Amino acid sequence: MDRDVLSDVLSSAGLCAGVTTLAECAPPWAVEVPAAAEVAAALLPGADHAMAFHAVVRGACCLTPAGGAPVPLAAGALAILPRGTPHLLSSEPGLRGEADHRGGEPPPRRLRRGGAAGGATPALVLSGLLGCEARPFDPGLAALPPVLTATAAEGGERLAALLALAGQALDGAGPEAVAGVARLAPLLLPDLVRRHLPGLPPGQAGLLAGLRDEATGRALARLHAMPAEAWTLQRLAREAGLSRSALAERFARVVGEPPMHYLARWRMQLAVRRIAEGASVLAAAAGVGYRSEAAFSRAFRRTVGAPPAAFAAARRQAAGSPARGRRGGQPAEVERHGDAPAQDHAQGQQEEDGAGLGEGDELLDPGAQGEAHHHQADQDPHEGR
């Protein structure tokens, strides 16, 4: 595959991380961890979706998601809960936990539990939150299992670096180590998600299922490699190695929507990121292949439900960041990824290819029915603008 679609999507979703807790717990111990959404607002402002993560630096523990089976975590393990599920961290399965009620203490908090079993090795665990945007493009993390894990051997150099920094933070090294963990944690999420793709339930539709399928994976890679290109279903099918009808059926069944609808939403996501970072609406429109700001604004509103500038301003306000610059207003222990604009693809190439981008066209209406919908589904949403 010539494009890492998963990293592309997660980067564009503004993936960010913050450290919440530095825990030293001697058996027996148990701590209830609430749903990530309940505690994310203060640490990850503006995130639409939040996920807890835990790095076990020393000792061992057990993670039990609500309604799920216990997951043992040895030293060197990383666990991410992509659905944001509430869970229990404990020294062994079956213990009842208590919540950490020190809500007024700024993160990262120091937490100590247990200690009745003399001589037992305490577990050193660094915990935090990952956050991302889910509008206008949902990365589909809810389709993943409740818990994703990687051992020290599976995580490679990146996980080793995160564990080293986590150990320094637990030893009191200061904010630099905590900030380093926040920088590395988002980079490990694509690795863990990719490792779990083969285990997704058969018949499940969505982006992750599309990446697992060879033909739709090729089509997705081409769309992500050249999002501003004047795509047609015929051309995309040729590059995916299928007939037009076969790709249309397979893409809709596996990904859950027609290829051109997917492309339209992805273009809007790229545009949102550019506008939120301070680009003009016209520049954002050109970056995803539109020549007309008016046509782009209509398409954006139709897809997202709000004008582009208003949507981006609301997102900036929620994140507490200024119109320009990186990580404005973010605490030192929070790191945001994907702030750099996605790769621009030359608009001049479209013009050489004769892609007509006149002002009259809009994005496809997902609710359209009948013959008109069948006809439009074959076409790039940019054609005729």
C-alpha cells in the first residue's frame, strides 16, 4: 500500500495526549477509572473522543474493562482503551476498587495504593488520556476491541522510549519527561490499531474494515495519496484492480458508504484542519481541489452542518487555542499531533488534467435516492464545479 491511511486519518483528527496519573501501588490494590469522556474536558479541551492509556513501568497489574474480561499487564506493557470504556486497574482480578476523588489537584497526580502485603513488588503505572476529533470525519475507533495492548517486545523502539520517559516521570524527573510521554503516546496508537485489524469481527463495516480488505485498502490508499485529484469511480476502480461495479459494491459493503461520499468527507476533514490552523477558507478550498470558495462552502455546510469558518472557530474556541500557532493554551503535559496541514497536492495538476471545478456542483447528498443518486455516485464530487 503506497499510503499509510491509518496514520493519515489519526494525524488529521488532531490526535493529542496528556498524562493524568503517576501511580505506585503495592498489592493488594484496585482503582476504578471512569469513562474517559468524564475526565477529558479539562486536560484535552476540544477533543470529541477520549481514550485512557496505561504504561506499566515496573511490576504487573490487571485491567478489567466494564463488562469485559480481565487483561493481565506485565512490566513493559502499554494498554489503550479506544472506546473510552470505564475500567478497573488492580493487582489481581476480582478486587473491588475505589475511585480517585482528588478532582482539584492538577495533573499529573501522584497516587499510592495498597501496601498491606509486605515485601511485594509495587506496580509503577503511568496513566493518561488520548483524544481526537470525530467531526467531520470519524476515525472509527469505536469499532475496535475495548482494550488494545502491546508488550515491550511488540512495541519496539517507540514503546521502549515511552517507558523510559514514564519511568523518569515516576521517579520525579520533572515536566520534561511527562511532556515526552505526551508526545510519544499518540504515535503508538496507529501501531496498536494496525496490530488488531486482523482480529476485527467479519462483516463489520467501516474504515478499519476497509483497510483490512485488499481491494478497498488499495482504493483508500489512492484517495488519501491524492485527495484533491479529480477522481471518478471508473478511474478509482482501475487503480484498485476491479471493475467499476465491483468496486462500488465492495466499497459500500466493506466501508459502509460509496467511495465518492467517503472522499467528500475526507476532503472536508483536511479543510477543517487547515482553517482551524489559520488558513483562509479560499486557501483551504484550493488545498482540497476546489476553485470556488462558494462551492466549497456549500459542500462543507452540507457535509458538516455549519459554514467552514464558523465550524473551525468553534473548534478553536473549544480547544482554547488561537487562530494561528501550535498548541496554544495547552498545558505543558499535553501534546497535539496533526497540527501541520496534510500534504498539499498541486492544484495545477488538476488543471493540466482538465478537471472541471465550476461553481455549480455540490457534494453528494447521502440521502439521495433513485436514478439521480445512481448517476452521481460514479462521479467525483468536484466534477462540474
